[in-house]
Amino acid sequence: MKSKLIEALAVGELSWQDYANCRGADADLFFPERGASTRKAKAICASCEVRVECLDYAVEMGEKFGIWGGLSERERRRGRRERAVRERKVS
């Protein structure tokens, strides 16, 4: 595993996930049970250098669950609706 990381570093093949603050964190924080707090996950995301890439990925892939880029599915859905309204106004 370590040699694969060294190879990836040498040729610059690391993806945004390799730089994420959540890497190695408890996945349950990012996929909480309904009604559970998302505060800890969002705090991890808040200082993450690849937060935008993570959020873009979730939106592009249509992720329906979990905290991605510091936003819940409800927050991502709201953002998509707001973007659609803005695009309609421009057209």
C-alpha cells in the first residue's frame, strides 16, 4: 500500500479524495441515522481543502445520502433548486 502511495505521489496521480480531511474518519459521522447530529462531520468539512471538489462530486453523481462538501442531501437539493431557478431567469 505504501509503495502505491509513493508511486502516485511521484507521477501526480492523487485524486481530491486523497487530500480530504475525512479520509480515515468514522464513516458513521458522514452517514448519520435520521435525526442524528451532523455537526462533527460538517466541522471536519469546514476546514477541508477539497471541500468544493467533494461537493461538486456529490452533486454530479446525485449522491442521495450523507454529508458531502459540508452539506446534507437536503442542503444539496436546495442548492440545485436555487441554481435551476437562476438558470431559468437567465434564459
